[in-house]
Amino acid sequence: MPPRSYNGALTAGLILIALGTIFLIEGFYAPFSAWRLLARYWPIIPIIIGLKNIFAYFTWQAPSKE
């Protein structure tokens, strides 16, 4: 049985931490707007996902047949 990959779990965890931090800042600092920030910088999200996929492609190692 091949080893299980946890790359998706790490990414999801980091995204949840980032979202939680953004909304926490929004709650304490009234002039800050998470929606305005998201509307302005949303293209960064697919860029980061694409970079993650390219990195995973080049660092993937085929399981050894032992």
C-alpha cells in the first residue's frame, strides 16, 4: 500500500488559519474589510494553487516496487 499524502491537508489547514486570522482582524479593527481585500486580491488564490500543483508535480516520487 503506498504511503498517504498529506499535502492537501496541509494546504487546507493553512487556508483555514489565514481566513480565521483575516476575520479576526476584521472583528477588532473596524476600517479593515476582508471582503474588500478579497475582491482586490482574489487572483492570488489560483496562482498559489497553481504553484503548489507545479511544485508537487516536480517533487513527486514514484513509489518503489519492493
